[in-house]
Amino acid sequence: MNDHHSMSKFLIIGLGNIGPEYAHTRHNIGFDVLDAFVIKQGGFFKSDRLADVAEVKWKGKTFICVKPTTFMNLSGKAFKYWMDKEKIEIENTLTIVDDLALPISKIRLRASGSDAGHNGLKDIQLTLGTDAYPKLRFGIGSDFKKGQQIDFVLGKWNTSEKKIVALKIEKSVEVIESFASIGLSRTMTMANALEIVA
């Protein structure tokens, strides 16, 4: 039996790697978006099981915000643990992740979709047994030479990118709010049309 509260509870997962050497790299944008969301709502993270976790309230809704501390390729473990513990429906989850296939001017919200070679998504999909969980993909572009992909994703933003990234983080925070208030499909229409330029 679902109690009537379950629909007003959301699990927001930001993907990244813990450790100072990974802070604010392209691959850690999920952490940075989640930090911005939690700060905006006046919350704070504390160290908990498999993750740093913040619980925030906004417009009568509760958000369990999770930054897995397991390293990227075990992200599914934290996802499943907190989803089950908080009894949150899969459609009330949102995973924030970096995406090489999208230009830096874009974000893309989807109800489902493959891992596209991303280790964090790969593990979540494996753990959940489905790719039908909502994702907010944060375009990081693919401005690297052959064989340089790892250096690129684990690198920091260029000076020329920083302004766009800051704007996109702000927009991504609004997308989280919108997802929880007007739902996925209406938020998709808005988010996927955005072209963010600095």
C-alpha cells in the first residue's frame, strides 16, 4: 500500500567521485548541481550510508538528495539503498549526470534511456534492472582529441566554459524544482528546448 505521502517525496541523485582531485571536474557535475540545489533550499549534506545525504523541503515536497560516496562505478548501490529506505517510486527519482554526447549549451531531460557508456549509469541500470529511470543529462561537450576522453572528463572546466556551466547549474536546479512540481513531461518540453549561452 502506498501512503499518500509517497508522491510528494523525491530522490535526487548527483553522480560524481569523492576526493579533492575529482572536485569540480566535468565528471562531477552531478555533485555540483546537487550542491547548488541543496544550498538554494537551505539544506546541508551529512555523511550517511554509501552517500552524503541532504533532506530538503520545498513547496510541500521532500527531496532526499544523494551524492554516492562509493565511486562512480558503484553508484547503483547507493541509489537502490536510498530509494528502498525512503520508499520512493522510480518515477520520482532524478539522476544528474555529465554527458559527452551533448554540447555544453544543452541539458537533456529523459524518462529513460541507455547508459551511453557512462560508468555511473551503467551500474544504476544493472542494479535496478531497467534503464527506465529519469535522467538529467548535463552536456559537457566533447572537445578532446582521440584517446584523451578520460583526461577530458576528469579535467576542470576551461575559463571560457565556466560562465555557461554556472548558468546551466542554475537552470538544472530549476529543472529539479519543475520536475517535482509540474512533472516530467512538461519539464522536458521546457528543459530540452534550452540553448544556454554566456
